[in-house]
Amino acid sequence: MKHLTLNNGVKIPIFGFGTYEISPDQTKEAVLSAFKDGYHLIDTAQYYQNEQQVGEAVRASNLNRDEVFITTKTMTDGYEATKQGLDESLNKSGLDYFDLVLIHWPMGHDLDTWRALEEAYKAGKTRAIGISNFNGRQTLELINHAEIRPMVDQIETHLLLQQWKMHEFLKKENIIHESYSPLGNGQQNLMTNPVLQKIGEKYGKSPIQVILRYLVQNDIVTIPRSTNPAHIKANIDIFDFELDKEDLKQLRALDERKPIDGWPAEMREDEDY
Ligand SMILES: NC(=O)c1ccc[n+]([C@@H]2O[C@H](COP(=O)([O-])OP(=O)(O)OC[C@H]3O[C@@H](n4cnc5c(N)ncnc54)[C@H](OP(=O)(O)O)[C@@H]3O)[C@@H](O)[C@H]2O)c1
């Protein structure tokens, strides 16, 4: 598994497992299935209500705590609520620390919220801190006033919204680009996309493996979600082939700058809609 290095030196696996919309009673089993197949990064959030089960899976696995990378996200606005919420997340998960804590989405008092994350980072409650759903303007606003620079921005990124402008911006700012909904939240009929099918045939890979490989090959941390053990296993089986220049060109041409309906509209500021 390839790793990327965050701006504080911490290493993050380039590929992981998302747990949005996985119910609490399905989470432990799904995460254990992912661990068995070689995933080491698990993405949860206060909003998903499954932090407890993610922690249970970590303890039930045969992996040491320092072999897994656990991300959670806050859903509170402001310093006090976020400080309290983070302690609750640690309690619920039963973990001594997180590897990454993100502000789930901008909410208004983001600098105050960020102070709570900075404090948790300094106290060793998390090894890294970052943001999610922040566009370029919002990210700069935070960087210009924060003590500690965010290490990651997790943003909607998939075949139809490839986020190249944000990617370049984040690279310049030394912030890692993490893709959420890499399979378009399951809404994009990827398996029947003729371009993905054709490229996949060359390598004996499925259309979904092609898009996941495409993101990873562009140094984007990628966290698909599934509750189907066969899908979980297939999704990580993307490290034994390499897309060539022509494939990359064809895949890039499929970008429609099209977010999933109703998802954070502010991200559109970064594309020339
Ligand atoms: N920061 C944020 O605001 C935010 C927002 C959204 C998501 N996220 C994170 O990103 C993660 C991934 O995004 P997502 O959950 O929206 O969805 P996604 O990973 O883009 O897509 C998941 C869907 O794809 C299907 N799928 C997965 N592998 C497949 C395969 N090999 N073949 C066919 N279908 C397959 C799954 O169905 P099966 O279960 O049947 O396989 C599911 O319906 C989330 O779980 C979460 O951790 C973050």
C-alpha cells in the first residue's frame, strides 16, 4: 500500500474504506471485512453514528493500533461544542487517539471550530487535523488565520467531478487532496460506462477498478464504501496495474464538473460553472 506524507510528516495510506450510510449494526462486520482485505484507513464521522462500531472493529482485528489510520469528522460549530464533541467521539470509539480529525463542512464559526481541533492535535488526541467540503476561498481564509495549517481537504471527487482546479490549489498549499464519493455515491452507472469498460478490458479490471486506480494514480487519497464483501475485496485490488498516458487522457476527458445533486454548492466556486 502506497502512503502519502502529510505536511506534519504523518503518513496516510492512499487508499481506504468509507463508512457513510453504513448502519451501526453493519459497520463492525464491514470494517473487519475491509481489514481482512488489506485496508488500513477507515473513514468515519460523528454524523455517521458508527464511530463506536469502527472502534470495536479495530479492537476485534488482529492489527495493532499503529497499523490502522482512523479518520473522524466533527459536526459541531464553534470551540466549546467541538471540544466536547471530540471527547465524546474518543469515548464512543474507545480509541486513545484518532489519526485524522476533519471539520466535516464549513458552518460559520470555522476558525473557532479549528481552534478546538488545533488544541486536540497539540494534546495528542489526534495525529493530524484537516477540513472537508472547504473550497479554495474558505481554505485560504482558514490558513490565513490559523496557527496550524490543515493537512487534508476531503472533497467530493469522482469521474464526473474531478476537481483539477482544487487539486492544483491543494498541492500548492501542501494540503493532501482526499476524494469522497469516488464512485459517485453509487449513482453513476459506472459499470456500464463504455470508456471505463474498454480501458478495464486491457488490464483485466472492472470499470470501478479503473476509476479507483485513476484517482490513486493521481495521488488522491481514495475511500470507497461498500457492504458487499466481494466489492470490498475487488475495490482494493488496483495496485497491480498502471494506467498509461492515453488512458489518463481519456479519463480526464470524462470530467463533467458535475457534483452529485444537492451536495455542497459552495464547492462550485472552484470550477468555472
Ligand atoms: N466529507 C463528506 O462530506 C463526505 C460525503 C460523502 C462521503 N464521504 C466519505 O466517502 C466515502 C465514500 O463515499 P460514498 O459512501 O458516498 O459512496 P461511494 O464510495 O462513492 O459509492 C458507494 C456505492 O458504490 C457501490 N459499490 C462499491 N463498490 C462497488 C463495486 N465494486 N461494484 C459495484 N458497486 C460498488 C456501493 O454498493 P455496495 O455496498 O452494494 O457495494 C455503494 O452503493 C463515504 O463512505 C464517506 O466515508 C464523505
